[in-house]
Amino acid sequence: MLHALTTAILISTLGISAVQAADACLTPGRIFSWSSVVDRTILIQDRDKKQYVVKLGGVCAGLENPKLAISIATATQVSCVGPGDRIRFGDATFGPQICPTASIATFTPPPAAPN
């Protein structure tokens, strides 16, 4: 729990530089898992276990539900996710949602605290 909280704090205060963003190439067909950090930021892990921080262009109501499936619309399924691409998901309360991406960067989580 403390590790998750530390990760959330780190991500919420993270400034994404152009170098980080240029290095990040997440393709929609390679998404393995995802989690919501806050209503404007999600963490995505690809099939190679590489992690990405995706900042959204607005508040996405209902994104905190981990049971949702997301899809990302890019030019093609092999295109890198980038600013302006759309993340789609469905929520029982709010209905279908479409949220634009603002930025994406690779992310290395801090090491877990020893027990």
C-alpha cells in the first residue's frame, strides 16, 4: 500500500520532459495492464513489462474503476500513442467516455521499501 501511495505521489508531481516523451512508444495492441492514478493520469504496462505514464487532457469520470477495459485510438494499431489520441472506456454510471491524451512518458517505479 505504501509503495502504491509513493508511486501515485511521484506520478502526480512528475514533470514529463520532451526527452522522456520522445522515448515513449506504447502501441495500443501491446497493452498488458493499466491502472488509474488520478482522474487525469493512468499507468499502462505493455507486454514487455515496460511502464508508461499517460496524462489525459481532461478529467475522465469513472476511470478509477479497475474492472473497466480501455482502448486507445491511434492512426493504426502499431502507431505510438501520443498527444491527441483518444482513450475510450465504458462506465456504468457515466456511460461511454472518450478522453484525449495530453502526454506520454516511460516510467520506472521507485523500488519497493524493504519489509
